[in-house]
Amino acid sequence: MSTLRRIPVAWIVIAVAAVLLFALAPALLTPFRLSLLGKYLCYAIVAVGIGLAWGRGGMLVLGQGVFFGLGAYLMAMHLKLADAGPGRAPDFMYLYGSGEVPAWWEPLRSGPVTILAILVLPAALAAVLGLAIFSRRVRGAYFAILSQALAAAFAILLIGQQATTGGTNGLNGFRGFFGYNLNDPVNQRMIYFFAATALLLLLLATWQLYRSRFGELLVAVRDSEERVRFLGYNPATVKLVAYAMAAFMAGIGGALFVPIVGIISPADVGIIPSIAFLTGVAIGGRSTLFGPAIGAIAVAMAQTSLSEQFPGFWTYFQGLLFVVVVAFLPNGLATIGEVVRRRRGQEVSAAAVAGDTASLRVEADDLITPDDLTAPDAPDAPGSDDSPTLQEAAR
């Protein structure tokens, strides 16, 4: 029992999640439902980064669709080039353009270059944007509006470049994934395992980061940025690192989203998806480790199930879910256990107080008898028959 107490709770939760994702889910779910779960895990990866930037850093990121889309389009471009074959252009380029591959597409024919670009470019773009934003002390609502404007601009850019990005239709129709046939259910399950592994590893890394000095400094910047500056730290640097790490996670989630879902379009990277990411984090609990991932998966599952059962009204039910969670669990679904423990503690405290009051009453009843409650005899007043007179006292 003492050994179990020494194991961190985060390790236990991650171990349980690993059993659910790697053992139970593949055994119980159909290939279609397993693919849906893989898509939800991609959203959860993005949500973990938002929890780092928003929950711990206080940065309301409304434009994570930019970095999600950047990682997704990089992966989609490689898959389209791989399907086309050496020296050939993807099919949509013959339909919408001249059939020539742009020069900035060519490096993505290489798998290692594509993976490196997915890991580096979203974080690098976030670092450049963060350097320009945080160095000027832009924060709060201004930062949120600016990040949302970036998501809108990115979606508009993708739509306008139809000959190179597929326009509104996006990129789709992928046949292979680094030499594996995507139509094979075994390979689809393998990609699902990639997504589950990436989520658990990022959760472990984020947990370690929260426990580090940087994690404490990030919370300090969120709570009192000016005080941190007076202590000799640069809050812009701290926020920049957190913002870049959130973009790094979003890029990974987008890259895994493409082979699982089979399509990426501007509709998946604009303002609405960015707000949906944020909604899941808020419902799950933005300041907790597992809350963002839980919220993202719960919101995505609710959207799928409600849209299947109530095609015309599912958005209202989703909004009601958000209102109920915010009203009764303002800190998110991840705090259900904490709320239950707090209420039980209040009940135990109230019972203890009532018990102490009752015991005090019993003790008081035992100590005070009815005879003690009667009025004592009054002392003899001067001048009465039994008291000596002043003259007698003087004698």
C-alpha cells in the first residue's frame, strides 16, 4: 500500500489510459469507430497544447487552427506527392493548374524532410509570431483577437491558392502512408496506435513540464506578469516558449489527423475549428493536466453522437452541454472528483460539528444538576434580625 502511495497519480492515470486505448478500444470498437476515436485523439493532442498555453500561461489562443492546419497540409502534401510517384504532380494540379509541382512542394517528396518540417515549422512560425506579439506586451483580449485573425487569414489563403492547395476542396484521396496502404484495416489501426502513443507521450512531457521550474514560472506569469518582471525574468520569453510548444503539439495533431480522416481542407483550420478546440479545453478543465484532453474527446464524441441522432438540433444540445458544465463545474470535467471530495468533506465537517455540539450539551447536562439551577440563599442584609447592628460591631 505504501508503494502505491509513492506512485504519482499522473502515472496511474496514464497507465489506465494506455490500457483503455491500446487494449480495450481496439478489441471492442469497430474499425469505423476506432478511426473516429483516432480523430478525437488528434483533437486531444491539440487540446493539451492549448491547456499549456491558456490554462497555465493565461494566453487565450483562438488561432490554433493555423498550426494544426500547417502540420496537416505538410503531411497531406507529402502523401499526395508519394501517391503521384517520382517526378509527377498530384492529380488536382492537372485539374486546377498547369500540372507542374511548385518548387516549395518538392522537398516534401522526402519522408524524413516532411517529418522534420512537421516538427519544426509550426513551432518556428509560433516563435516568430510570439516574438512580435509578446515583445510589445500584447495580451488579453488583444492577443485573442489577433490569433483569431491569423486563423481567418490562413483559411482565406488556402482557399485562394486552389492550384497548389486544392482550394475549398482541400487535399484528399490519399492511398498510402509512408509505403503502407491506407485501405488496409491493419494499417489504419497502426496509425491509430501512433496517435494514442503521441498523446500519452505528450501528456507525460507536459506533466514533467508542469512540475519543473519553468511550469511554476509560467503560472507566475499568468497570475502576475509585472511581479515576475520585477523579479528579473522576462515574461515575453516564458510565454513565447509555451506558445511555441502549443504550436508544436498542434502540428503533430494535424499531421496525424490527415491519414486517419483522409482529408484536410480550409474548413478544418479556420475560426470555427479553433474555437471548437478551445471549447473542449474549457469543458474539460483548462488548468488541469488531463482536463483538456478529456474535454476535447468528450466534445468531439458528443458532436458525432448528437449529429447522428439529431441532425437538425445537435448544435443546440452541444451548446446546452457547454452551459451545464460551465454552470455546475466551472473548472471543467476533470474536477468532478475534487468537487465530490470537497462536498464529502463539508458533510463530514458538518456532522463532526453537530456531534461535538451534541456531546457538549450532554456533558453540560451531566455537570449541571437541577439543584444547581435553584437560586442560592441571599446573604444576610445589614439591619436584619440575624445581623449585628453597627453599635454591636463597634463594641
